[in-house]
Amino acid sequence: MELLGYFLNALTPLNLGLALAGVVLGTIIGALPGLSATMAVAVLVPFTFAMEPASGLIALGAIYTGAIYGGAFAAILVNTPGTPSSIATTFDGYPMAQRGDGGLAVTLATLASVCGGLIGALALLFLAPPLARVALAFGPPEYFWLAVFGLTLIAALSVGNTLKGLIGACIGLLLSMVGVAVVGGDVRLTGNLPSFLGGIDVVSALIGLYCVPVILDLVATRAAHLKVPDSDKGYRLREAGGIAWASRFNVVRSSVIGTVVGILPGAGGSIAGLVSYTEARRSSPRSGNFGKGEPDGVIATEAANNATVGGGFIPTLVLGIPGTPPDAIILGALLVQGIQIGPQLFTGEADIVYTFIFGLLIATVLMLPAGLLIGRYAYRSIISFPKSLLVPTIAFLTVVGSFAIHSSVHDVQVMFGLGVLGWVLNRYGFQASPIVLGLVLGQIAEQGFVQTYLIGNASGNLAGMYFGRPISIGIIAAALLSLCYPFYAEWRAKQKNSRPLTEIAMGSEGHSTETVAAPTRTVPAARVRDTGALVAAAVFIAVGALALSDTGGMSAMGSVFPRAISILLIALSLVMGVLALAGRGVRATPPEPAATAQRRTVLGAIFGLWVLAIPLLGFAASGLIAFLTMMVVAEHDRQPMAVWVRRTVIAVGVVGAFWLLMSRLLMLRMPAGLLF
């Protein structure tokens, strides 16, 4: 009966209004790359001090869960994770949107997010104390192997091109080591530039590697950004519900994975999404469709990353150990309210904590109608936006998101530089996803590896620390299974005299084709020397050699990981070079017409000049000039003057609104420059 009373407390008009407003605001913020849940929660914490503790916590929790869910919109519609938790959503969400199923993908993401959020919150309600002990059982070895488990997703993403996927992962791992070492304090791979001492921000790198190539490719053709369906089918809720129900085991499994990963401090939604995606692909009979627009991929990622919200609150409330930055901010808000954190919280402050948990459940349920409504208009806006407005708007959001993280122009420059690098590498067959995986998981893997090494040496049981702990053994087994399964599936398909899974065709509506044509004898294509792969191999060998030479003056602890990754990069690059000489490499993207390349080059030059001009002209002035210039470059057709006037007004409104948001509401230090 007491729980019923707490539930009724959460249903007061004030708490319902706060939950709904928090979900809507969080969803919008999460959909904008760079404007993270941490920023939203941090800005609004002072406003909760005047509220009742339970009401303030409901508002913060609703914003948090809404922001994690909102990251799916950018991932699906513009191939950019709105938050790091949505990295794996891009793998299948954006291909679905490209073939005209963007509305279905958004609805699936909404249903999966609601289910995952509910399971995570229910675990917080009923299983918090016993699950908190799971977090205590994880030590450095488990974190190391968990990061390795996440990296095994490269094998699933790169079947048929695994070598380039592994090289991309090595590049990402090296990028994660830039700055001061997490263990030992060595300064590494900075090129003697003080601006790199803080390392490379993960969110800036995500925005650059995923979004900048999309912007450059958008201006290449007259074609629309996304395929417009012949008939507007609305939310497609019935169809999405049927798919989700058929994949109910995937939903539950991914939600459980997200809850368990969420209770591990420092792991977060990105690892949960990657692990769930790996497991969904491994167990799916349509594993060859993953990465090409498979609904199960979207379901697995979104169910897992929203389940981490409830899971993350378990160690925060029971142990006082925040799992993510938003959890840490909410923990600080609790302490300011005078609430003592610990196991006694569920008895001494039961009215506050249980009202908050029920409020989190209500906010998660409200995410369904709010998310469907926002998603409906977001999808319509994206497909109806003229490219001359869409390109500069997305570009402006990338700059806003990168700058807002630390109020640093350096982050914007890193974002653009990595974006151009990602586009170039993509032309040679190197996808962004393995690079991002290495960057996101690198610090976790290195910290766990080095700490385990130190503990093992001190205890005289090095092998036992790495391979003798029960949880570690389970994670290693799962990692080996995940790593080997794609190759086994390919071999099995060939043994059955059918097409490999990676070549299974997708039907016109996105469903896999079950019938397979009779095998036909084909004449092997003539082997051609892959010059692009040779050049890439030479460049990567040079990068690996420079990184290896940089480890000479480091301590043993600071050098062990970068040295190992540098040697691995050199070895893999040598193998790629040999295969390219033998004509057995995967060919790069064929060259494009000169007109296409010229328009893309002009846009890239404008983007680069914009990034350099921010500290000189100021954020608003440089942004407005770049916006208007990109608007002209992105337009392929002649337009009347009235259209240009209307678009100029829109440009001024977009730039002015974000400048006011950042300088007045978020109170960020904006570069003034010569103008404003």
C-alpha cells in the first residue's frame, strides 16, 4: 500500500507536468548533436532547488531519459549520433531512412526506448540493492574485457573488409591516447601542442566523423537527402508494433544488457548499445542485413541505451557512486537537498526516492506520445527542407554542438579535421564506425589493462588477474563468440552453396529476401593493383612509426598500450599493402565527375575557413556569413529573389536563435572577434 501512495504522489499535476516538460525538452536537446544530457541537467539543476526534492528529481530524471532517447533522431535522420549512446543506431537507422523507412525507424526507436526505459526503471524499483553488488564485483580486468567485447563488434561490422576495420580501430585507439595518460600521467601523441593536452573530446569526434562526410556528400547531387515515400503512412505504429513484438526477445535481452551495463560506473549507454547490437546481430537469422537497415539493430541499441538510465541510478542511489556525468549531477542535487545517499535511502527517505522512481516510470511512458509527435514532425521537416537550407543548418549545428561542450574553438577545429579525415578514409574503404569504437572504448580498455597489470604484478598472479576471474572468463567467451560468429556464418553460407550473408539482398520494403537464386558460375574478375590501398598503407605505417617513436620517453605504464597499438597498426598496414600489391584488396570508391567534386571541394573550403574565422570575426558573424555562402553552394537550381530573401531571413533567425541560446541561456563564453 505504501508503494501505491508513492505512485499517487508522482501523479500530481505538478509532477506530471514536470515529467512531460522534461521529456520534451530532453528529447529536443538530445536530438541536437553536442547539446548533451549532461549539459541540460547541469543547466536546470539550480531551478530544482526551489522545488520539493521529489519533484526536482523527477524533472531532472525526465530530461535525462528524454535526452538519451532524443539522440536517435539525429542518428536516424542525419547519420549523426545526437549522444554517444546512439552510435550503433546510425548503423541501421540511417540506411532505413535512406530507403524511405525513416518514420518506421523513429517509431521503432521510440517503442524500444520506452520498453528499455521501463525495464531499467523497474529494476531500480525492485532490484536496486542486489544489483548494486554487481557493480562492486567489476574491477579493472572486467572493464578491460568489457571494452574488448565492445571492440569485437568490428568483426561484425566489417565482414568482407575486416582488415580495414581493424586498421580503423587502431587509428581510433591511438586517437583515444592523445593527451595525458589515464595511468602514469605521461603526455602522449600531442605533437607538442598544448591544446591537445586534454585529449580529443569524444563528442566532437563523433560529430566530425559522422556528420561532416554527410554534409560534403549532400551537395554532390540534386537528389533529396532522404527518400520520400510514395504515400505518407504516418507513424506506422501498427507495423512497428508488429516488428517489435516479433523481436520481443531482442527487446528484453537488450534491456537487461543495458540495465546491467548501466550499473557499471563509467560504462554508460555507448557500451550498452554496442554490446546489445553485437548480441542482436550474432543471434539474428538476418545477421547479413545488419548495417544495411535491419530493424532489429535499431531496436537493440535503443532498448539498451535507455535501460542504462534506470540502471545508472542504482549505484548512484544505493552506493553513492555515479555511473555517468548526469548521474553525478543528480547526486549533487540530492546532497544539496540534504538527502543522505546509501542503502538507508530506501528506508529513511522512502517517500522521496520511490516518488522519484515512479516519476521516472511515468516520464518513460510519456516518452511514447511525445516522441511519436516530435518524430513525426522531425521526419517531415527533414524530407521537406530544401537542400540549400538543410546543408548549412546541419553544418551550423555541428559547429554549435562541438563548441558548446567546452566553449572551445579547438574542439570545433578538431571536429572539422576529423570529419575531413573520415570522408577521405571512407573513399578508400575505411568506415567511420571502427574508428569511433576505438576512440570511445580506448581509455576504458587502457585503464583496465594497465591497472590489471599493476595489480597482477604486485600480487604475483598476472595471468590469473587477466584470465582467472569468473566474470572475466564469461566476457572473454562472449567476445570470442562475437568475434568468430560472422566468419562462421559466412563459411556456413558458402558450404550450403548459397550467397554469403553479407550479400543477401534487401527487399524494396526493407525485408530480407528468403529465396536465393540458383548458384551460377562466374568468371573471376581480373586482379588490379589497388593504388589507393597502397598509399593508405604507407601513410598508416608512417603514423604507426611516429606513434611508436613517441613512446620512447614515456614510463613503462604510459607506453605499454600505445606501443602495442602502434606495432599492431604497422603490421596490419603491411598486410594490407601486400594484399593491395597482389590485387586482393577491397577497392576504393570509384572517382566521381569533376562537377560533383568541385562543388564538394568549395563547400569543404568554406567550412574550413569558417572554423578558422570564428576567433577572428566572432561566432555569430562568421556563422551567418558561412551559412549564407553554404546556402548558395548547396542550391543546384535557379531560384527567384523572393526565395533567397526568405531563406536569408531563416538563416538570420537560426544563427541568432542559437547565439542567444548559448550566450544568454547556457551562459557559454562566446568568441567575440572583430564583429560579434
